[in-house]
Amino acid sequence: MMSGVRIAQPPGPLAVSSTNPRYFSAAAAPEEAVYLTGSHVNNYSAGEPSFDSLEPARYAMGNTRGIAEQINLITMLPRTDLSSTGFALSNPGTEYLILQHTETADPFTVALTPGQYAVEWHSLPSRDTVPGAALTIPDDSKINISAPSEIAGPAVMHLRRISS
């Protein structure tokens, strides 16, 4: 019971935990409560998943937040047609964010509005940021780009217009 409300026990192998109605436990092991979220089960009380196994996800969220704080995200839209990688956020003519998702530094093409752009590269595995040389785009044709040698593995290229 919780606040005078009686909680009906569901049929099947799981029952609502007597200590916390947000958790469930098997009738055979009521001391091992699990929290059901979506379509999977997390048994946090047993230390699963381990803290270390979630470290890559924490890094990814940190990388995402760090980049989001540097860009004008509200003005950018996903664009699969601007880069041969198929992964770009764009505010055309102003700012671009392009993901080079391969493990090797394969060259890729991008279609940018003419102008001069400041370039930064963010390595996803090392989390390092490396400035690139300013990039001048003379016309609407696509250009080939490769990550600098200091960037290994998947990377994000950030371009911000600095002049027409």
C-alpha cells in the first residue's frame, strides 16, 4: 500500500516490490528488485550494467554537449545532401557541422555556400580539438576535405563563416 492506495499485483512472474512500487521483483527472489524501463530490464541493485561499461556513453554525451554549446544549434537543420558522409547539420552560408564517421581519415566531399570559413576538428575517440586552416570556398562546387593528421578515427568538422 502507498498513501492508502492498494496496488494490485500483476499476473505473471513479476510482482510489484513491497518496498518500492516503481520496482518489480520475481516471486522467487523478492529481495532482488529490478526497475523496468521501456523494453529492457536494468538490474542496478546488482551493479549491472557496470559503471565502466557506460563510460563511452558518458563521453559521447559530454562531446555532444560541448559541441552544442559552441554552435548556434537552434538555427541548424540536418542535411544528408551536403556531405558525402551523409551526416551534416547546417545553417547554410553561416555554420556547418559534419560528421566523418569512419575509423580511418577517409576524404569526403562537402557542398558549402561560397565564403571564408574558420575550421575546427573534434576527434571523437581522443576528445581533442584541433584548429584547421581557414577554408575559402570560391563557388558552389563540392570540395574534397580530409581530417588533419592529428585527428584519428571518427571526427566532427565545424565550419563557421568568417567573411564573404
